[in-house]
Amino acid sequence: MPKNSLAPDWLKTPSDSNALALGVWPKHAQRNSSGEIQLAGVSLVELAKQFGTPLYLLDEQHVRESAEEFKRLLELEFNKLGASATVYYAGKAFLSAEIARWMIDSGLKIDVASSGELSVALAAGIDPKKLGLHGNNKSNYELETAVNVGIGTVIIDCESEIGRLQEFAARAGSVQAVRLRVRSGVHAHTHEHLATSHEDQKFGVSLQEAPRLVRLIRECENLEFLGLHSHIGSQIFGFEGFVEAISRLLALHKELLSDGPVPEINLGGGFGVAYVSNETAPTISEIVTALSRAVGTEAERLGIPVPNVCIEPGRAIIGPAGVTIYSVGVIKDVEVDSGNRVETRKYVSVDGGMSDNPRPALYQAEYSARIANRSSDRPPSLCRVVGKHCESGDIVVNNEYLPSDIISGDVLAVATTGAYCWSLSSNYNYLPRPAVVAVTNHRARVIVRGESERDLLSRDAGLSNEFQEGEQ
Ligand SMILES: Cc1ncc(COP(=O)(O)O)c(C=O)c1O
């Protein structure tokens, strides 16, 4: 079949538009003998019937296995170098009480980025010592709450946090362990809004400012300095940025060692995942090997002991384990003049959109989709999966080949939606947020209840009591 010239270069016309590309779909997703996609043994058609669409699904075992693999391999590699290793799960990727417990069961700690995320973890019964608090604009309330509940660490992002934390810790009669987030100046090769360590942005302090701030921290009786923190961005495939950041961080780490202990460094998260079949993301083993090699080599070159290492992956743990299912509605064949000929793009509308996944609109993120309720032997058509919102940028899957006989009523599954979809979701156009269902071992259960329109109306103070929470 000739390529549709509207398709981007990277999108190849598939020989089988039913296939679930390895690494893009959850480990336990496959088609059953009737052609339906199933997750951990449960048909997505059954899940759509039982829980409705749109619906977020998580392959629970996949999430747990990724978390465990990060911990096991990181410890293995750094123990060989005489250091310890800690994996924090970046809760911003997707946090609920259940997910928090999966992480703790897997031996991870959790990084939270607001008092809201902190509340979820605490309400889930997580030991506060296993939590780290992030944020570039932490309020006094957030800092004081974190100190008072006995949070494990606070990642200091600016000078003013030092004095405020000292005051709260002194008041609580405790010593608060802290890290200092630095901008290493490394620009990760990723979307501009996902790169966080180059100079012209809001996070952390510069490498030049850091020694003075560490001195200030060390002067505080109620603060304990653990080390430097760097997060260079997100959805990063190569290791060059990490290697460069490690080199800059360890040079500063060595300088700081001359004035006192610096037990660890924290390298952040940002490890990329494959959203489409032409992408090959680094495996967890490759990530860990690259980081341990870079830290080991650099420490040896500088003549310093290998520090204990922390990392904070979010997306790489939960992203590929997620699938969102939608019901297909209106389909339009739109003729587009591509310059030398008129081509057709099929617009496939689904019952969700940018409210359940704003990443295509925010970052021009690409995704993969498949018809979930059947397989088809029809030739593929170039499709754009769009939502039901009042925005032309309301795109769910920008470029995908789907079987040309796709019809209204089909169930459509979009892969790799485990990270930064539910957590970035909104109620735009008053669409209630979908439920989150975890599937494992032939069993499905709701781990976050979906919203109803009534939930949304109940917060509108302009409505009469009959709509308020608790009223029926
Ligand atoms: C400080 C910090 N750590 C970890 C992460 C997790 O990144 P990712 O989900 O890409 O691994 C982020 C994401 O923005 C972050 O800001």
C-alpha cells in the first residue's frame, strides 16, 4: 500500500494494524482468540461494559515488576561500588492510595510534590520517613506540615526554604534531612517544557550559588544536609545528558566534601518510554548500568568515595503499564491537499479527549491506538483520534494507522497512558474524570472512582442544596 503523504516519516504503514507493539503495550496485554484485546486475562470489551468508557486501566503486575526491577538492579550495581541505592517513585506521574502501597510493597520510597500528594501518601498509611517533598514554590503550610509529620526528606529548591525549614524543624524539636536541588545547566534532548535543568527555568539553584546555600544549610542546627539533587528533564532516551549532569554534580559534591559529610546524590528521574512502535526506550537494566557506570567512573576520576545514590523515576515505572479505552463515535473522512495530491485523513472521535490526556496538546506527544473489540483484516487508513472537546487541538492520537473498517461503537484502546494522563486530567467542558481500574491475574477492581456529573455540580456554590455533597 502506498504511504499516505500526510503521515509523518516515522510512521510506517503497518503490515498488521491489529498488532500490539512490544514495549508500547503493557506486558500482559494481548489479543484473545476472538480478536479482543485483553489485559491480564480480562477482555477490554468486558471492562468497557462493566465500568463504562472512557476508562483508565493499569496492568498492576507490570507496574509492580518495573518498580521492583529498578530497586533490585540499582541496589545490585551500587552495592558493587560500595554504595547504597534508593528508588523514589515520582508520585506526580500517577498517585493514588493503591499505587502508593504498590510502591512501598516493592521496596521504593515516594516523592511527593505538594501537600495534596503528601496527603494521599499519608492517608494510604505510608510511613512519612519514606517520603520526599519536592516543589519550586512550597508554601509555609506545606513545609511545616511536612516537618510536623516527620517526612523523610525535603528537597530545597531556593534560599528562602532554608530559613523557613529551620524555623519549623526547631519548633517541632526535630532535625530535618534535606537535599539541595541544583540546575546542572544540562539541556536534556526532550520537549522544551519537559527539560528542567538548563539555566533559563524555574527549578533549583545554580551550581555557582550552591556552595553558599549548602554552607547556610550546614549552619542550621535543625537541618541535616544529605546531598545535591538534579533532575534534568523527562522522556529522555539517551544517557549523554545524565552523564554530563553526573560529572558536574560530582565535581560540586567533591568541593562540598571539604567542609563536611555529603552522603548521597540524587539523580532525579526522566527516563523515557516508547509511546509509538518506532521508538526504542532504554530498558531498566540499561538505565541502571549507564548511571552506575557514570557515577563510578567519575567518582574514581575525582578520587572520592562513590556516594549513595537516589533516583526518582515516574513515567518509566507506570507509563507503559497503562491503557485508556474509549468508545468510538463520529468518524469523518477529511480530504486534505498535501501539496502534490489530495489525501484522506480519517478523524475518529472518541468519548474523552484532552480532559483525560492533555499530553498531545501540551507536548505534541504521540500515542499508539488499536481497535480493542475485534481484529480486522481490512487495509489500514491514516487516522487521527480526536476527543469531544471544543478545541481543534483536542487530539488523543495524532497519527496512527487503524483498520479502514473502524466504525462507531468500536472500543478503542490507547497505549502507554499510565503516566501523566490521570494526574494531568481536567474537567474541561464539564467532563467527569474517568475511573481507574487495576487489572491483575484475571481480576479487575476500581482503584480510583470515576467522577459523575453530580460530583461536579456538587462543588458549584451557586446551586441549591439539592446538589451539595451528601444530599441525594
Ligand atoms: C524532581 C522530579 N523528579 C522526578 C520526576 C519524574 O520524571 P519521570 O516521570 O519522567 O521519570 C520529575 C518529573 O517531572 C521531577 O520533576
